[in-house]
Amino acid sequence: MILLTVLFLCIISTYSASVKGHTTGPSLSNDKIYAFSYTAEVYVDRAKASLKKSAGYRISSDVDVNLLWRNPDNDDDQLVKVTIKNVQVENVNERPAAKNIFKGKNTEKIIGKEYLAALQRPMVLELARGKVQNFYSYQNEHAFTQNLKRGLASLFQLQLHSGTSREVDISGKCNTTYQVRQDQVTKIKALDSCEIEKTGFTSHNKILDVSTKATSATIYVLEDSFFKSIKAEENYVFFLNSRRKTNAKIVSKQRLELKSVQGGPGLIAGKHAAGVVKTLDSNYVSMPLVAETVKSECKKCPSLSEHWQSIKEYMHPEKLSKAEAARSFLSFIQNIRKATKEEILQIIKSEKKELLPQIVDAITSAQTPESLEAILEFLDFKDASTSILQERFLYACGFASHPSEMLLKSLTSKFKGDIANEEIRETLVIVMGALIRKLCDREGCKLPAVLEAKKLILNRLEKAKKGDNVKMYLLALKNALLPEAIPLLLKYAESEEGHISNTAATAIQRYDPSFLTNEVKKTMNRIYHQNRKVHEKTVRTTAAAVILNSNPTYMEVKNILLSIGELPLEMNKYMLSMIQDILQFEMPSSKTIRRVLKDMRSHNYERFSKPGSSSAYSGYITRGPDISSTYSLDILYSGSGILRRSNLNIHIFDRNTQLHAGQVVIEAQGLETIIAATPDEGEENLDSFAGMSAILFDVQLRPVTFFQGYGDLMSKMLSATGDPINVVKGLLLLTDYSQEFQLQSGPRASADFQGGLAIDISGGMEFSLWYRESKTNVKNRVAMFISGNTEVDSFFIKTGMETTLEVETTLDFISTVQFSQYPFLVCMQMDRVESPFRHSVTKYESLPSGRRYTARKGTAEPLAGCEYPLHQENSNMCRKVFSTASDSSSSWF
């Protein structure tokens, strides 16, 4: 045993002696200067475009490398001096002299004498086992030149065996994988794993956001234990999720190639690297290899006030449905984000009344601490005369792309204070619900402001006595979608009546099916089948929709189908239409429904042949490789032929998520007394009412009332003009993506994508006793503008690409009902007018002096208008409606 132990120790000693004097990383020869040529290139273009026509630039230089010191006790520990010289800056692609921004300028003029001198001052690297342990440079140098040096220094980091490690370089601390094959080493850096200070934000909903793909690879070729060549390439690709054709890429390339090896200075004696560096130059300081943040200042940019003066003509109310309004809105936001509180207040306090709502939209959408402070100082919630501005502020908060905890905290504080206008108070708490949801979606549910707001809404709902207050807090929960609120919503949906029951039921309908437990489905079944009390048709049909959209069981579907034929006529027709729509559109529950329909007791002519005019229908607006959008229209009538509920929904889907882009619901109740008709079961005691409710981009808005009560109804019928009532009008920030990226070659890159929407949604309801006809009209006028700017800022030059999209369109939904006979005639129409669509791409390069190169390409094409096809029964009915209207218009009586 002792002999084996001695033999083992001898083997270990022999092995240790054999590896002593050999490094595990690149090793330089003593007394030599390695002369390299170095280039760093940047390209900016569309994702699939050839680099030959890209915007960009090239920095080229000579680089001398020599060994200063080697640790006498560890050959792996080396000090290397790296000197950049003969720096040149040029176009990355050949370009005619007239388009060459560098023509007639030497490097000193382009970069600046001071910065060029700093760039060419040597740096010292301490390499240990192939990794950069210390980066020595001069502390007083500009971060821009330091980062260019860091980009070169990071190339010297190499591992000579295959495997994965965490490395620190200019990009931060990153996961790095090495593949070694003889004298060639490939290094793959996972850029999404890099730990580095990041700035920017993304949009709340993924469909409206931007996807990023980043890759980094470096290939080393070794000769005599040192570098013969190094080729590195980084790629950043950006895609607009809603339209992947709108994209951009940034490519950064580095190349270091050995030209010659010459005689050089000898080694410096010393025991420690730090001491040797001080001997070399006492001004050297060890600095982090991770890049410093560089912020360039715009010297010729207009002030906020000057920018506002240039765009204000496009922000007048009558121009808000134009793409130019959305474009101006986005550019105004960008400038507000750079402004101080005082600059913002100066504009908002000095402008005309008609422009203030648009200014409020922009200031609120900027979402900076300064803009929030400014708008809160300007608005006085105790003053009812500014309620329009208060409402625009609140809705802009609700649509915030990346709301802060401070925003929710500020709104909660306002809600606890005095508010002159009760509608503003209602809007405020509804918007608080939307902010709670957005912050929770970003893992902010435990933030103090979120906890306080949730507690306030839930506690006040339980204590509320007035119906209007109950409904207000239910609408807030409809936005917040808190799992803990579901039991409360179930209680109000089942035990209350009218608006309260309906609001609670539609709030439950908005939850993801994963939250709809067996207890939820039991309650919805009791409501639909009226096991405990009689419910209105609107609540019952909502309960049925919840059941059918939450993975229903065989018996749940069977019981619903068996009820068809026993329901009031219009509800019967509506439920049958809903089932047919699920089957036609292949919704998740369609398989279970088909199984149940095989049973003749559930599926027979007598049950499914009852007359009626109510309907439910879904269809596609667009179907594309990136996203698809669908619409659904359902209309429920009372037994007397009067509209009970009209519901238009638009959803947008991609492969992984969906967005409830819009919903407009027009509801009416208690109108039977006007035509001496009998109310339906469960609706005998309902007050006369008509109103509109809307959801816009997943945010429930405050409902609008057309009339409330019989007296109000008769007054407005006699004075009715048919003019539409505005539901929402303003400017919305939809896509809001801004990120900065550190390129390995040294410069800082950024990607900014913003999408703005100028929107005007209005609705109206006309009612004629003389012609026994009612008509509802919902008009959606929108203009959208999207801009994407991908840029590399190297302090002395900016290069980038700007992409823009713009479209204007109008979507009309008209429902006409003639109730002079039964079954009454109903015609639904949904039309989109012809729309202009414009797209442009601009590549640019610019110097601080103002010299600039741009290349622009644009297209314009019309998007054809169309009338969306509904079911055949609706088409047949429309022919009769318009035929009847034509006959009556040609008669004296």
C-alpha cells in the first residue's frame, strides 16, 4: 500500500513537471512585437437585406502587441501592451464621392484631435489562463474611446479547451461556449445572458411589442500559441410582432489579422503585475472591462417649445383621424421624454383650449417622472370645468405601455381626495384597475402601491350600498382581473339584478379559462338554468358563453342544448346561433358540442327550428403569417323586437397570445312600454335605459349613457337629432419599445419602435315609433402611424435606419330593426372603407458637423374597402329591410 502511494506521488510530480512552463491560454514570445491589422465595421439595414447596400462605417487601424511581463511563478499570468495607431474612418461600402460624408475629412477632423490621441494611447492587459484579469488604461479618457479599446481588448480573451463558462468582457458577464478543433477555436456568446446595466422598456402586450434575436460568434486561428487571425460578428435583429416585414438588423464585425512579427523590447522585471504597470506609467488605472454608458448630446435639436410649434397644426380635433396626427403625437412624446418639468408646464399653460386634450395625451404617454409631475400639477380634480382634460389624462394612464408604481400611487391618492365630477371619479377607479393588471403582469403584484390599490377597491366594493358605486368598483375589477376577486364577482352576478349582475358576469367572462374553476362553472350553470332565481337574458347568455368557453363537460353542453327550444323565442334563436358559430369557427368546445349533437334528444328539428331574429356570428378580418384578427357580432332582441344588446368584438391573435383590440356594446332595456309590449320574463321591473360600453386594447372604458329613465327617454326621443355620441376620442400610444445594446466592437446601439393611434369611436341609436324601426350605428375612425429607428451612435458618427408605416381607415357597424311585424326584420352591416397604406425605409449616416447621407425608399398602395360577410340569413333579411324601406319612401303614407 505504501509502495502504491509513493508510486502515485511520483506520477503526479512527473505530470506537474511536464506542464510547468506551458500556458492554458494564448502565449506571446519574449522580445517580439506582433503587428496586426484591425477593422471594426458596423452595418444597419433590413433583416434580410444584403450588407452591400447597408448604411454604416468602418474603423481600420494597425495594432501592435508585445509582452511586457510574465509572472516568474506562473507562465499563465502575462502583461500585454496593445497600441492602436494609423486610425482611418471610411464608408463600410463603396459610395460615390457626392454621397460620401467622409470626403475631404481626415481622421483627426472626424474623430477629433483629443479623442484620436486618447484612442492611440496604449492599453495594458493582464491575461491569466487566457482571460483578461485586468484592463489598464487612463482614467481621464472619454468613455467613447475607452469602449473602443475595450472592444479590441475583449478579443484577446480565449479558452483553449472546449466547454462553457461565464466570462466578463465589454458585453458584461455572459455565458460563453468554446469549441476547439486543432488550431481553430470558435467562441459563442449568449448575448441574452449578459449581465450589464440596461436601459429602456417594452410594450405591455406582446402582439404590440418587438421581438429581438441576438447572436455573437468569434473564430480564432492560432499559430505558435498566439493569434494568427480573429474574426468576430454580432447580429441584432428586430421584428415588429404584428408585422414581421417591418424589421431591422445591426451587424457588428471585427477582424484582427497578423501581418508580421518583429523584434521588440525586452520584459520588465517584477513580481506583481500591478507594480510593473505603475513602473511603466503611473497614470495607468485598472478599469472594468465591461463597457461604460455613453450619452451623446444633440447640439442642434429643437427645444420642446420649438418642436411643438412645428407640429401643432396637425393636432387640432378635426384632424385627429389622420395619420399625420399620429406621427406628430409620437414625435412630441419623444421630445417630452427629454424635457424638464418646467418646459412641459410652459407649453400646457400657454396653449389654446382646443389643443389641450391632445397635449395631455402626449404628456401622459411620455411616462417620465417629469411628465407625471407636470401633468399632476396642472390638473385640478376639484375643478369640474376641466373634466375633459382629466378624462383624457386618465385614459392615457390606462393605456400606458409601461406604467410605473408611482403612477398608480398618484392615482390612488387622487381617488382618496376630493373629485368634483362623479364621472371622473368613476373613470379614475376603472383606470386604477387597468394599472393593477399591467403591473401584476410584470411581476409587480407585491408592490406597495398595487397592494394598497387592490385593498381599496375590494374593501370599498364590499361596503358599497349604492348601485352606481357597486358598478364602478365592478368595472375596476373587470380591468384588474384579480384571481382573489372571482368569489365577489360570482356573488354579484348571481344575487343582483340589472347592470350590477350583468357587469359582474361580463367581468368573469374576461378571465383566462385557467381561472374558471368548477365553482365558477357551477355558478354560471345556476344562472343560465335559473336554478335559484329568474335572470335577465343578457346575464344568462353571458353565463352560457362563459361555460362554453371554459372547456365544458359533456353534461354541461348537453344541458345547454336541451334548454334550446324551451327558452324565450329571441334568446332561443340567439343560443342556437351561438352554438352554430362555435361549430363553424372551430372553437375549443366544438368537439364536445359535436359529440352531444349525435344524441337525437339534443339535436332535433323541433328544438332547432324556432323563429327569431337574434344572432351571433364570427369571422376573420385578416389572416396572415404573423397575426390574425377576428370579429364577432352578436345581437340579442327582446320578444317585442326591441334591441336588448348589440355586441361587436375584435380580437388579434399570434402564435402565443391574443389582444382584445376592441369591443363596443350597445344595451337597451325597459323600452316595451313605449310600444305597449309585454316585457320578457325576469325583465318586468327594469327601468328604461340605453347606453354604450367599450373595451379598447384590453382596457374597459367608462360606459356612456344615452338615456336613463322613462322621462329622460321621452325627452331625448322628442329632441333626437340622430347625431352620434362620442365614446372615445384621442391619441393612444400602442407600441412603445426602446432598448440600448452594447456592441462588442465598442459603440452603443439602440432600437426604438413606437406606434401611435389617432382614434374616434362614436355610436348612436335612432328610434322611430312612426315607422316602428330602430337603428344603431357604431363608427370607428382610426389612423395609425408606426416608426422604428435602429441606430448605432459612435459619438463621432451616427448611422441607422428609420422605418415608417401609416394607414387611415373607418369601420362602420350598422344594425337596422323593423318591428312592424313578427318575426321582425333585422339587418346587420359591417363595412370598411378603402384605406391608404404607406411604407418607407430611410437609411442614414451623419456627422456632428451636420454632413448627412440618406437613402429613402417608399411605397404607397390602397387597401380595398369591403363589407364583411355575415351569415346568409342576415343577407336575406337585409334585402327585405331595404326593399321595405324603398317601398315606404315612395309612398305618401
